[in-house]
Amino acid sequence: MSKKQKVTKTVHNGKFLKILSGYILPSLFLLLIFLITTFKISGDDDIFWHLQVGKYITTNNVIPSTDVFGFATAGQEWIPFEWGFDALAYNIYSISGYPGLSVFRSLIFVCIFFLLYRLSLKLKLNQSITFFVLLLLTAALFERFLIKPQIISYLFTTILVYIFLSYSLVKREGSRLIYFLPVIFLIWANMHMGVLSGIVLFTIFVITEAVGLLKPQFLLNKENPSSRNQFIKLVMLYAASILVLLMNPQGMGTYTYVYSHLQMKMMEDVFEWRSPFDKMFAGSFYIYVYYIYLSAACTALFYAFKRKDILSGIVILVFAVFSTRTARFSVDFMLVSTPFILIALNYLLLNFSKSKKIVNSNTMLDKIVPLVLSAVMFAGIIMLPGSNLYSLFNYDRITGFGVDEKAYPVKAVNFIKQNNIADAKSKPFNTYDCGGYLIWEVNGAKNFIDSRGLNDEIYFSFKSINNKEVGFEKKFESYGFDYVLWSFPKLPWNNTELKTSIISYLIKNNENWKLVYWDDFSFVFVKNNDKYKSIIDQFEFKYANPYYYVFEKDPLKNALASDPQRVNEEIKRNLRLNPDGIFIQAMAKSFNVKL
């Protein structure tokens, strides 16, 4: 090959790498993020009560200070400190439905990753390393791709990091973004309490800038420390950002309420408030990513020590320590530490290249890694339409819009609505993970409990009743329930819940409680009284139910001998309601019943 041909080849390679790293990789990555966050609502009941709160605020033009959704907790102090998110989510839904909420969620995450990518470009970091770490961060956030107020905190945290690093390393006087900080904190304080971690981050930044006034060698940008006037402006913005935290409906009361809320004993049962080292996380993909991040953070600490960069060091240490306390903070740690890890890895790569005297930019890292990453992203995009990517990571998610009917008691709640079982005066016993869905779907309905977790008493009363602990009957009767909505999506694969939960008690106590609807994972019982007499006469399942079929078989066997027509009618009725039901299909096959 001639010298001219070698030069031409090098130029072509350079253009290809530039197109690959500068256009193809970021386009594929952002498309992947948008698509991977476009899935049906599943596995979380919070969004529904958030929507109902937003509807209440929008309709009544008032933010409640006591509970208005639970019949047993009515009038109890309750501060919806995420009211801004609730109102925003409801108004998005009222305009564009569930698709609009999904797109909103996707755009939030696209913005987060786009800002991190833009920051990498500003800091002139290696793009192969950048996209590798961003893919790792995607895996870390996989658990959190939900329509919840936390995503607002993730976005604003990213914006803070972007502003602080841009201000430190790229511009100072010319950076106008810092003037938006009080506005960001004002919005954030009414959206999610992650604003407190934002203030921690801002505090660290102000402290490091103060040190830099005296000792510039400890700054990220040692050559261009803040001037005295610049620092005074920064402190004034910091003070304004703290003051606007009190600009919420309850002022300081919001934060004291949140603190007392987090002291409740029930928080020990909430997985995200447990330590990421808890055995319940063993084997989960998320925890391995977290371990990788903890290891990668060591490189950032090494960089901080080597370069005398106290900002990187303090941010990594503070957020890493908090991350070991609860799984929720581990996500904040991984998000905040990503830019600092990228800076550290880039520093190590440059020093390695210098030590090995590698001066040609067309190294294996620059050639092969972008191709591999592009292939991985493309494969992920191809797998998403069939939900195969979610299955690969062992997530029960379905690509698309709306509600996953296998995750919520959709048919059971529709039955409640169609037959007017619930009204404002009804007193339901409902399972913890469907209380939000009930009040959102059934206009005017109250619930017994939902994932707001208002107090320990209601939570442990629910557990005591549902798990049939000693004395549960008396407690159950004391609330005066008139109907029951019970749901457990994994029931076909864990049918012992039929025996260990309140379901077995209700079925055995059929003089007082009548089963009027059931499917693979949800049940509706009504009190045997005049109010529900017509519903009982029309819809009661006296014999055909999963508990009799799986565990206590005698009532069903006896009914087959004494009243076979009734048994057949009940099986056929449920087959029409749930033609793909696992329990009813097995029952129909066993008793040779066909539609």
C-alpha cells in the first residue's frame, strides 16, 4: 500500500469513527432510552393514587392536609408533599391519557442521559468510555423507570451536576445557568423530597468553591478559580435556594412531616428503604451494577487524591456513604457519581496512553468499542417490541401504553364499578398494592389502605388481618367492612396465599361473606346483607373457586354430587369472564365442563 493510500485510509477511518461516535452512537442510545422506558404501567400502585391526588387538587383547587381517600384514616394528618408532581401527572393524563404519561416519563430519562452526554462532550471525554458507563447507568436505573415523583429528582440532580461541572470546568462568569438554581429548587421542593439531596450537593459545591478561594490547587479547575465577586453571587444563589424550600403549602411542616413519616416502623418492610446489602437483594441484577459502581467510585477517589480535587472526593464519599444505608439512595449515588467516574476513567486512560507512548487516536478502544456498543444498543432496540429485553433482565414488563392487566385487578375493579358495589360510604378491605388503583378507577370510592403508608396502625392492622394473625377476626369485624377487594398477581405460581391469607377465612365464613367475582389473582367478596342481595343472587360463586379446587376439596366434591348444575353454571360463567384463566381452565378440564 502506497503512502497516499495509507493517508486516504486513515482519513476515511477517521471520518467513520467521527460519524459513529458523534452521530450513530448517541442516536441509537437515546432511541434505546426512549423505547426502554415505554412500557405498560405495572408492578407499582403509586401512580394511581398520585393521579387521584392530582385530580382532587385540580378539581377542588385545594391541597389537602388530611386524608380524604381512606375511610379508616379519614381526617388523619396527611401532607401530599409531592403535590406538584401529582397535579402535573393528572393534567398530562387528562389531555393525553396513559400514552401521554409514558411519553412524559420517557422524555425525562432522555433528558437525563442527553445532559450527561453533553457534559461528556463539554469536558472532551472519551466517547467510548462515556457510552459504556451510560449503558451501565441504564442498567442501574432499570428498576426506577417508573412514573413516579422520583424521576423529577433524577432529572434535577442531573441538571445540578451539569451546571456545577460546567461552571467549574468550562465557564464561570459566562455561565448563566447558575442563576436558574433558585427556580429549580422552588419547583423541586413541590415535586419530591429528593430536593434535600440536591441541597446537600449544592452545599458541597459551595464549600469546595470557598476552599478554592484560598487554595486553588484543590479545585477541579485549578487555573481558573472563582473570583471573590463570583463566589459572593454563588453564596447568594445558595441562600435563595435554601429559602425557596419553604415556599410550599406547609412550609417547614412539610419536612418535619416527611421526617416523622420515615421514622415509622412499617418502613422496615419497604424494600427501597432497606440497605442495598440486605439479603432480599441477593441475586438481583441491580445490586451487581451497584457493586460495580462502588468499585468504579474508587477510581474517582484515586483521581480526587491524585489531582487534589476535593469536589470529586467529597461528592463521591458523601453519596456513597448514604447509598449504603438504603437502596433508594444507591440510585442517587450512581447518578451523581457518573460524571466524576467518567472524568477519572478518562484521566487514567490518558495517563496509560502516555506511559505506553500511544499517540495514535485510532486505538482498539476507539475502533472496536463503538462498534460493539452500537451493536448492543441496536440489539436492545430490536428486542423491545416483543418485550424480550425486559424478560432478559427478569422484569415483568410489556412494551406499549396503558395498564398491564396482569399486574392490577382490572377486571375485578370493573366488576365493582359495573355493579355499583362501592360508593363514598362503603368500607372495603383491600390489599396494600391495589388501594391506589381502587380510588383512581372507582369514582368516589374510599379504600382501607394504599402505598402512601399513612401510619403504622393501619399498615400492621392490614398485615394482621390479611395474614390471619392471632385475633385477626376481632380486628376484621371492628372496621365494619362491607366488601373485599383482594389481589395478588403471582397467585397462580404461589397458590399457598389462598390458604395463608384472608381468602380462606372469607370462603369458609360464607354465611357472612359471599364471593361474587374471582380470576387468577383477584377476588371480590361482599357482605351478606340487603345492600348486596341482588348482586349475591346474580353473581355468587358458591362452590367453584380456587381455594376449594386446590386445598379444601370436599365442599366442591359434595356439590358436584348434590348440585352439579350449579357447579357447571359457575364454572361456565367464570370461563366466559376469564377464558384464559389458569385456575378456571384447570377446573373446567378436571370436571369436563365446556362452554
